[in-house]
Amino acid sequence: RTAEIRAEQEKSETILRSVGDAIAMTDLERRIRFVNDAFSTLTGYSDDDAAGQPMSVWIGEELPASDWEALASSLTRGEVWRGEVTARRKDGRTYDADLTIAPVSDAKGRLVGHVSSHRDISRLKDLDRARDRFMNNVSHELRTPVTNIKLYAQLLRSGRRPEKSDHYLEVMTEQVQRLEHLVRDILELTDLDRGRATMVMQPVRLSAMIGDSLTAHQRQATAAGLTLGSDPLPAGLPAVMGDQARLSQALSELMENAITFTLDGGEVAVAAGTAEREGERWVTIDVRDSGVGIPLPEQERVFDRFYRGSAAASGHVPGAGLGLSIVREIMRAHGGRVTVESTEGEGSTFTLWLRAAA
């Protein structure tokens, strides 16, 4: 009979260890007696690390006092408890978890402990938060131009100030362009996310592309009182394999940002070169400005979708915060990347990294 019991225990442990969710068994004192492989992988606690540790080592410290009291009360009554908690890994990092704790009874129905199962739902929570940010930002970005278009359409229809008609039409055109830009950015990101963006990969000569971008943005820079130029391009700059339209779009987004956040009398410059990294030869394009710069805490987030830094918020700069996200996705689609170096009050340099063509 002892052998049969032991065989059943081993069978149960084998099943628990193969389960995809993180499983932990605790005694009545809420100390861990068993964890499966998924628990160790997710939390970083091995069997030996976890053995004898209180349950609170991975959930209690991050759980609000009221929630912890409700959980403890359910455990005492031998009830099943379900909820979302913030769990802590062994290295101190936290993650969102969907947690279920159920009572374990012996053959006589006496409560002898609890079994918990949980899984990491951080990505799902991040998607929820991203969706909320998307709705909030897009609704705001839509509301302003739509309101302006309605206002100036009413003024135009009233006919009270015929001498202002051209101005009204100009404002309406600007607001329509703003709406078009927002819709285009959203559709662009959707296609890039789903891998549906059309890419015509061919050798691209960056010198010509940079020259075209400088010409296209010269009027905008002049209107802003800025000097726009480029450093001398190195002789023999390698071509890159890519979609020229997409790469031009990425460069254009960086140049527009640089012009927008550089004060009157400042300078925006484009440079190109090569670099060896990770055993590969890369072609780099720098967009350098003498603008307001980006605070260090914000530099890690500037490529996040809908993120708009303090400079944009304080300066009432229009935009949905999608431009740099599009640049990052275009670079990823080309097997490259985009980086930023910035000093607050001195300026920023954004760099596109592309593999040199053979």
C-alpha cells in the first residue's frame, strides 16, 4: 500500500511538473512545500530556493493590504480565491499574474494546505494599457482638428467676413492634412505590425536619398528660422538593401522632429558614415539638432507608441506620438535599428543603422 501511495504521489508530481502554469503547494502555515518547473522558470525560485519560504515572498509584498486580507481570509475559510496580482521574481522584477489558490484536503476532508496556480499576464495587461492610450490619444488628436474644421466651415458659411475666406480655407486645409497624417500613421503601423507593409527591396544609394530629404524639408526649416544642411558625405558610402520609399519616410520623420523641437536660430544637420559592430558593417545616418534635447528618463520611451515627452506637452506641439514608432518598425523590417543620444538643453542625435549591401 505504501508503494502504491508513493507511486500515486510520483504520478501527481509528474503531472504537476509538466503543467504550463506555475504551480506551488503550501501547508497550513502558507509555507511552500512544492513548486513545479513552470514556477521555477517564471519566478526564478528553484525547488531548494522555494522550500520553506512563505507565500508572501512572491506575492505579498506587492499586494495591497486590503487584497491580502481578503486573500488570507479566503484561505482560512478553505475557499477558492481568484484574482490578478503583481508578483515578484527572485531578482526583484515584478510582473502581472492571474492567480488561483484552492484548498487541499486529506482523505478525511481536513484542510491540510493550498495549491496555487498562476501565469504571467503582463503582455495582456500591457496590451490593455496600450489600447487605452490609443483610444485616449486618438480621440484627443481627432477632436482638435474636427472642432477647428467645423468652426471655420461655419464661419465660411456665414459669409460675414468675406475678406477672411482665404484664411478660413487655409486653416481648414491644414486641419484636414493633420487628420490625413494621423490616419496614415495608424494604417502604416497596422501594416508594419502585421507584416503586410509592401516592401520593394533593392540597392539604395543613400547620398541621393539624403539630398532629396534635405530639399524637401528646406522650406519648413527656413520658416522655422533654422539652418538645415549636411556634413560632407564620405566617398564610397556603401549602398544598402531596402525599400527606398520606407527609408525616406523614416529619415523624413526624424528630420521633421528635429525641426519641430529646435528653436529659432538653431541648426539641423544630416550626416552619414559606416561603422563596424557585431562583426558586421553598418551604414549610419545621423539626424543632429541643437534643440531642447530629451530628458534622460524619457529617452527610453521616445519610441513607444503615443508617447509624447514633456517638450511636446509643454510646447503644445501637435501630434499623436506615432512618428518615432513608425521609424523603429521600418528599421526592424530592414533588419536595422534606430538609436538616440541626447543632452537636455543641448540637442539630440537620432541614428538609423542599416546593414551595408554586399
